[in-house]
Amino acid sequence: MYAEQTRADLVTAARKLFVDNGFADTSVEAITGAARVSKGTFYSHFPDKKAMFAELYTELLQQVGALGDATCEALRASEPDQPAITAVADLTHAFLRRTIDDPLHRELMAQAP
């Protein structure tokens, strides 16, 4: 349980620092300092900073996937005379809203390529 909390603390610290400073300007030392753990602890959970980024990006993709699943459910539940484009528009709006409202989403989308 302690290891899970430590990993969660590292992820939380990295999330904030990536948003505040960007990926390139965030060091492992900054992440470990914010999480109040040693660099050795960081490396026992992640092989490098890129792996940390990949975990956050995977989390983001799962959230976007959940939006897609919700859209599919809305399509299945919609009335036959309701156009499918409505559900697709809702998904697009939700994705764009997340991009506007969530600084981590913006940072990950900008840094991922």
C-alpha cells in the first residue's frame, strides 16, 4: 500500500510540474522534490521521465476513450429519428472542453508528438 501511495505521489507531482513547467523543463529531481522522495524511489517506480509521461498520456487516452464509449452508448440509446451526428458533436465538444479546461490535457497533447 505504501508503494502505491508513493507512486501516486510521484504521478501527482509530475502532473503538476509538467503543467507548470512543461515536460522539457521538468527534471526528475523536481518531481522527486515535489513528491518528497529520493531519486532512487523514482527509479524504482519508473525507468525514466519519459515513462512517467507515458503513464500520464495513457491515463489521458483512457479518459478520452471513456468519452468515446459514452458517445457510443448515447448512439445506442438515441431515438431512431435522432441524428447520430448529435452524439458525435457532443463527443467533439466534450473533447474540446477538456482541452480548454484541463491544463494537463493541453500539455500532454502538445508534448506527445
